[in-house]
Amino acid sequence: MISNLYQSTSLHALFRKSQFTIFAITFVICSFTFATISMFTMETYAQQNLQLLSQTVLERIQPAVVFKDKSAIDQILDDYTTEHAIRSIHVYDPEHQLLAESAKKIAHTSFLQNILDKWFLHDPIKLTIIHHKKQVGELILYGSSENILHFLKTIIMGLAISMFFIVIALLWSVNLTYRQIMQAIKPLTHIAQLVSDQKAYNLRFPNNHIKEFQNLNTVFNELLEEIQIWHTHLQKENRQLSFQAHHDQLTMLPNRHYFYDELINIFKNKQYRHNSALIFIDNNKFKTINDQYGHLAGDAVLREMASRLIQTVRQEDFIARLGGDEFAIILHAIHHADHLQAIAEGLLASCKEPLDFNGQIIHFSFSLGIAFSQFADNPDDLVMQADQAMYKAKHLNPHWFVYKPEL
């Protein structure tokens, strides 16, 4: 619905429309003004020319009128109506009787010429023929607008040719301006697209030779700088929040939620499904330590356990604190039982050294319950097996036990 109500257009089309609108208005005004001035100029010229022609005709026919030589009068009149822009000539005697007349011999006149004749040359030129201060006749001459019409046709033709070249120049100008603007806009759209798609807020709009675009670039660059600062700040806060949501605040190890996400990945990944193991770790005397040395000492023991576990296992293994004094380790790439035994013995050996807490020597130990992922159907099954193995390990010496499914 919105797309139907709002029809977008291109910048090129807007340029063409605006330029052609300005051209059309300017052309009409200039053409009308030029044609009007030209027509009135031609009218003045035609009137003056008719006056001169009338005087010339009068001088030539005066002897013929005096001697009443009609053939001479007719010849003179025919010559002038044929060779000059004269519609008709009439010669009258003193009693206003027609002596001779001549009209331009054409099949028909155009509609436009008839209009021009009525507009500009409607009134005839009237001259009195005088001989020895005595009126011997009257000359009436009607001018023809054929020269004016020819002049108008020439003007229209010239305007049409001029308009053709102006349109070509206008198209060239519009295309040139459009290309220059698009060259200036292209880097803006490219950078904006990268910022939108890749969130590359470190990018900046380049300098632009068009002042208005350069001002726009400066504003956008300042905006991008602000966005980048806020984006970096938000990323830092998100990482902190994500770390807090997935890690234990006391030991900085992954928490129970993070542990279960990692455990689920074992059963999703065929590479880990048959060669991974889970170790549940429980402090053997943690309640006694809390009661004897206090909760601060208990927290110190938990932090020390986490530190020693990290130092003992491999870099690719995953250690988490599940809560209280319970820890878990996900081991990858376990292919032999003796390999698992060496890891278990190393973990138990890490707690032989006591902890010196504010001058108090605190001994601690833990039990290990181990289960193989290949013997479990799902994550919960694997957790249950490792938990059962850990409780059995508490009654053994050394304190570790590997869960074995019943055949």
C-alpha cells in the first residue's frame, strides 16, 4: 500500500524535469517577447515601405493620369503589384470614378496572411494626384503582409533550430551535472552500505569537492565517531555481561549454564561424541573447612582448587564450577584408558600441597567421578553416570572412579 502511494523517482529524472521546465518557460517568454517586438518592428517597416512605394507609384503614374493613358497606368500598376508587397492599387479620377486597378495575381492567400493583412495593413495608403496645383486623381494602395509572413517563418525556423541545439546542450549539461553529482554521491553510498551491512563504524566518509556534500560528510563522520564510541562501549559492556552470565564470580570459571551448553555440543558433534569424558569433582571436607576456618577460608579454598585444576588439565579441556564445592571437567580426545588414569592421578596430586590462608595451613582434597560420553545416550545420562562415579570415588583410595556400564 505504501509503495503505491509513494512513487520514487531518480535524481537524473528530477534534473531533467527541472531543467526542461525552466527551459520551456524561458523559451516561451523569450520567443513571445522576440516575436512581438519583431512583428511590431516589421509593421513599422512595412508602413514606411508602403509610404515610399506609394510616393514612387504616384510619381510614375502622374503623367499617365494627366494624359489619361489607361494602358500605361495599367502597366505601371501591374508592375508594382507583381514585384512588391502590394495587395492592390486603385486609381480614381477627381469625381472618384475608377480609372484603373491592379491586384496581386495569386491563386489564394494563406489564412495567416489574411490575418496579418487585417492586423497590420488593414488601412490603405491614400495619396492625391496633383498636376499644376489641380487634383487630377487619387491613388489608393493596400499593402501585403507577405514580407511580414516570410519574416515570421524565418524567425520560427530560426527558433526551432535554436531550440534543437539548446535541447542538445541542455541534455549534455544535465548528464554532465548528473555524472558529477553521482561521482560525489557514490563514495557516500558505498561507505553507508558497508556501515549498514558490516557495522563498520570505524569507516569515514571521504572528502568531497562539492561543498554541500562535504558539509554532509562532516556531519556523518561526527555521527559515525559517536556511534563507534557507543558501539565499542556497548560491546565491552556486552562482553562483561556475557562473561558474568556464563562465569562464576568467585572462581571466574564457566558456570553451570555454560557447562550444560558445552555438554550439549558433545552430543551434537560427531568428532567429540565417542572420544570425550566427563569428570565430576567434589571437595571431600569442604563443610569442615568452612566450620573450622570460616567462609572466607572456604572461598579461598575454592579459588585455589580452580587455579590448580586449570594448571593441571590441557588447554583444550573445559573446566566449570557447578555450584558449592562441585566442579566439572569435560575432556576431549580421550582414546585410551591409561591416558584417563594419568589425568586423574595428576588432578589428585594437585591438591597434596595445603593452602596457606592468612598464616593458617588448610589441607583439602577432592574425589573424581569419571564417565565416558560413548556410553551415554544424552547429556543428562552422562551427568548421572559421572555423579554416581563420584560418590563411589569418595569411599575409595585413591579417590577416583570410572563409571562402567553393566553388560
